[in-house]
Amino acid sequence: MKKTFPLAVEGKNPERLLEATKHEIRKYIKRERRRTLPQGVDFWDFDCRFGATPDTAQSAHAAELTPLIDTLVKEGGTQFYVEILAKHGHRKPREQGETAAD
């Protein structure tokens, strides 16, 4: 997904528009995670970029997207660009003596 979302559309409530864009991003990530994993892949990981425009977009973690959107809105931004690309994720083996946190 590579898309620029406007935050001010005539005739639409800005708060509802903001929630709709967040929902669309969450829905896309969930849909990508449901895809069948190829052989030898542990999970779907994501390369994300976020910014006011495609030229100013910087790398971000998928979990940071919603707080970044909220920050941009508080600063008075009128649009934002988001790029989410799925990639293969591989788990790293635990080292000796490391235990799982309960």
C-alpha cells in the first residue's frame, strides 16, 4: 500500500475521516497477515514509511503508525503519506540461558 490520505475533505467530518483512514490501514495489515506463508517463512513483517508527503516519508515501525498520524493531526497537517510493504519475517533462535517471558 502506497497512499496519500487527505485529512480535510469538504463535506466530511475530519474526526470521522481520520478514524476511517486508521481503520483502512489496520484492515490492510490484517489482510496481509492472513495470507499464506511461503515455505521457510515464520511470519509477515512490514517495511513502513510515513510522512507528510512521499518525499519527506521516513522509515517507521508498523506499531508506530497510529501515534505518528495522531501527532501529525495535532500539528495541523492536512494530509499524510503511508507506505506499507509486506516482507518475509524470520524468527531468530534464542540464545543459551534465555527463557520465554510469561
